[in-house]
Amino acid sequence: METFRGRAWPVITSVILTGFLIGGLTFYAAIVVPAASSIWGATDQGFVTRLVTWRFNAIASPCWLLMLWWHWRNEEKALRFWLIVMVTVQLTLWGAHQSLESLLDLSQHAVMDEGAFYRRHQVYLWLTTAQILIGWGLVWKFCRMLLRIETSRRL
């Protein structure tokens, strides 16, 4: 049983972390943002989103780095590749977020250059979409790894 725990705990933790991060992000993007936009309007809702995404990025970044570190020696090169892609997407989201922030007037709750802002925001949304898709793929991969560990333990 100890061998199972030793091999499984990083995978179990990765399933939980990835499911929590990507599940929360999916719920926020699919449910909360549209609902808030319909009530407050896109600009006011966007100022709330700016705080939420900053906090999400602050939580997600160390989680993806930790999972990459845990699974770096994993024999599955595809897992390592997708975790590197996820870390890269996460770092790019930080830069995109900063770029968006530079176009906001926080005291007036206004966008200073709407054309530039919305072009950059589209990039941010595409990166977030990539993060969600890759994240759900990682949940699937981690669950399959856990099943393989459990199956090998039974043999």
C-alpha cells in the first residue's frame, strides 16, 4: 500500500488542483462573467474581472509550476510537454493582464484606448480558452494515470 501512496499522491493532488483551477475558471467564464455583464454592463463587470483574474493567476501560477516539478521525471513526455505549455500560457496571461491594465484608468473606471484594449483583450480570452482546454485535457490525463497506478497495484 505504501508504494501506491508514494506513486499516487502527486497524481491525486494534480487531479484535485487541476480540476479545482480549471473547473473554477470554466464556471467563472461560462456563468459568472455573462451574468455579471448582463447586470452591470461589460465595463463595470470587467473591473471586477480584472481583480478576479489577477487572483486566479496568482493562485494558478504556483500550482502549475508545482505540478511541472512533480511530474518532470514522468516517463510520459506528453505530460511534461503539456505542463510546460500550461506554464507558458500562464506566464503569457500575466503579461497580457499587465498590458490590459496599462490601458485602464482605475480612478475613473474607464478604458483609455478602447480599440487597443479590446484587441489585447481578445488575445487574453484566446489564451484563457487555451488554458481551459489544456486544463481539461490534463484532468483527463491525470485521471488516466491514476487508473494505471491503481491497476498496476492490483496486479
